Amino acid sequence: MAPHPTSPIAALKTDLRNAALARRDALAAPARHAGALTIAETVMGIAPLAQAAIVGAFWPIRSEVDPRPLIERLFARGQRVALPKVTPDGLVFREWRAGEALVSGRFGLSEPRDDLPPLDPTALIVPLAAYDERGHRIGYGRGYYDQAIERLSRNGPVLTIGIAFSVQGVEHVPAESHDQPLDHLITEAGPVPLKRT
């Protein structure tokens, strides 16, 4: 559950989110494109990811890291990919195959069709607005991924890999009890060495 919108933590997260997104938006398109390719190559080198039969990914919006080069590499390795759909009950992942049309969803998202069966990925490529070196992330303020990670983890371990540009890093994310730290965090500068405390 996301913090109450008027709480001090929510206000701090909003400030950190807005500043990080402004830095991300300021990146030139060629730098974002090159960064996405580098990130894709680095993520593919994470050994446990190769064991995931179904990988949850996402379709990019605005100036996010574009995960499509990574999705192409997952397909080439024979892995299945599921994309999220926002529902009143949280994120539902449905399989997506190369070339399939997506439909418009809430918040400007592109999502898989409703007639595709839901799947539970065992690995997630996670979008984010800001991150710190402990592997904590700030999303877009609605808590969808924290809820999805918690739900999917009931079936067994879920590998979580956050992808971002290095300009999205912050000194400290104010984590709360519901926040789910990432297993891996990858930027165009390489893997972020995570400091677990």
C-alpha cells in the first residue's frame, strides 16, 4: 500500500521522484537509446535470470529505460515474456509475443489484451523513478510493483531486477514496511553494488 498522500514520507518521495524524473527527462534521446542497449546486455548476464521460464517486463512510457532491446534478447534465448495490466486488484501479467498488438491502458500504458491468460512470472524487470544503493526504489506512487512482488512471492522466490539511468540515483529512499527492495539494480554504468544493512 502506498503511503497516505499527505504524509511526510509521501511528500519526500514525491520530491525525490520529481527531481529524479527531471534528470531522466533531460537525458538526450541518443544517450537513452545507447543506455538501454547497454542495460539489456548487462541484465542478460545475470545468471539466475536465465533460469526464469517467464519474465515479467514492461512497455516503456515517457523517458523510461526502454526494455524492448532486453525483451528481444529474452526471446532470442527462448524465454517467455509477460507484460503487466493495471487492474483494480493490482498488476496482472499476461504473455506477450513479438509483434502482437497492445491496447491502451490507464496512465498512458500499453498493455496486453484482456483475452490473454494471466501468468505469474518468476522474474521481474522493474521500472522505477528513483533508487538508492540499498536497492530501494521509488515508483510512480501507486505501489503496484510492491504489491505484485509480494503476491508473486507467495508462489516462491521472485527475482527482481530494477533498470534505470544512473541520473535517477538518490542518496536515500525513505523505505517503508511494504517496500520491496530489489535483488539487482542495473544502469548504463553497470550493476549498482547494493549495500544491504
